[in-house]
Amino acid sequence: MTNPIQEPIAELRQVTKMFGSKKAVNQVSFTIEKGSITAILGPNGAGKSTAISMMLGLKDASQGEVLLFGRSPKDLKVREKIGAMLQEVSVMDGLRTREIINLIRGYYPNPLTLNEIASLSGLTAEELNKWAVKMSGGQKRKLSFALAIAGNPELLFFDEPTVGLDTSARRLFWQTVRKLADQGKTILFTTHYLQEADDMADRILLFHQGQVAADGTPEAIKAKLTRRSVSFIVDADHQQVKELLHEVPGVTDVYEHNGRLNAVTDDTDTALAALFRAGLAVRDIRIDQGSLDEAFDQLTMDQGEAV
């Protein structure tokens, strides 16, 4: 028996969003599957925040269709299934942290308990009893995360979630996100910390000038947009080794970094063979695909228009 095809959790169909004559999002289509962790990346003005705003029902598409769970993002049944942690953190005056959390819990049919929320968000008993307006920036970020997960949603949006968090808090946050994904939650997030996307995302949607310029796993995007390199240590005149490598077909650059020579080439085997034929005693050989930062820079080199 074949398994029934699952409906996408989120879907954009040929979506365009206009601000005056500017296209913030231009004919974008993609689907998000249940249980996935998707990073939406791009430079400022690339369209990623606008896309998320439309998925949250905060902005309407100028053209095309945005669907969550097969319905409009503004549908009440849809809103019961989503949670969001946005960049701006605002709190209600005159309420303690636990009171705000319980207030938000009351809007959902099957919320997490206060203890579950505190455990997942890292909020301490002292912080739960604190007046919300007196919380530090990092504590408010934790509260924002707590409010996002309070309703036990199926789909979570995180917009630059670790800004303002220290290293320990960032690590706890991503450990919790992985735990939520393992429970079947679907995660969409934006971040300027590309290493977070590389480490956490199953899939990356890379926006540029209002369109999805790359879509795939971190490994696939790095393979498509970066070049491999081989680095090594050699006890020989580095200038002579550089000249030798520059003569090898496919080598586009040779440079020195921290006492190591690096040759940029898609054919690392040919580069190494040339070194061995020359009788050079190379050691500590490392082959790298390139980083997500390099892929990002390669794709967004021309920033173009920004909205």
C-alpha cells in the first residue's frame, strides 16, 4: 500500500508583492514539508522578511497565492497551528512574565503547560516572576521564544531569533529547536549567522532581489556556488610551490594562510599529483568544499535593488 501524499505545511504559488513600483517579492514559488527545518537567507532587502510576513498573514500578496495547511494564513484554524518569534520584542506593561505566557496560552486549544514552556525556553523561576518591562534584552528574547511555542504550534517562524543572545543561550536555543523538529514541528527561520543555517537547516532558500536564487541543502548550495580547495603544509619555498600550482590546469588561485598553502581548484587530485611528481613532501592535507559564507557572497555580489 502506498502512503497518501501529504499536503505541504506552507506553499507560495507565483507570489509577487509590490510596494509602489518596487517588487519586494517577484514570482516566488516554493513548498515547505512537515517536520523540516528551512532557513530563509538573503541580504537586507532581498525579500525574505516580506515572504515571512505574507506567510504570517501580516501582509497580503499583490499577486499569487500564499497557503498554510491548505488555507489562507488569516484563517482562524491556521492561526491556532502557528507560532512566531519576530525581531521586535514588545511586552505588556503591568504584567509579570508568567502572566503574559498564560494569557497567550489561553488563545490556543492545546497549549503547552507553563512548566514545559519554561523548560524549553530556559526561563528561570525568577524570570517567570519578573515584571516583563524590567527584563533585559536577552530575557525578552527568551520570553519571545516562550510565547512562540506556548500554543504548541505545528509551524514555527523565527526571524533572527538569536540576536542579542549570548553564546550559551544561542546554543540552548538551537538545541531546543532541534528537539521541536524531532517532535514533528516544522521550522522556518531567518538569520544573519550563516553558520547557524549551515548547522541547523535541512534546506536553504536563498533570496536575492526578490526571487529565490538558490534552493537546496546547505551541502548542495555550497557545491553549486563555491569551488573546492586543497590546503597543506610543505617544507619548501612557498613562492616556488605557488608558481608550480599556477601552472596546473584548473587551479584558479593559490594563497598562503596561517602557514598553509591553499590552492583553489575543482580538481584537487590533479593539483596534489603535481606536487607529488615534483617530489615535494606535503603533509596535513585538507580538502574543503567552501563555506556557506562564500556561497552567499558569490550569489549576492551584485546587491542591486533592495526593498
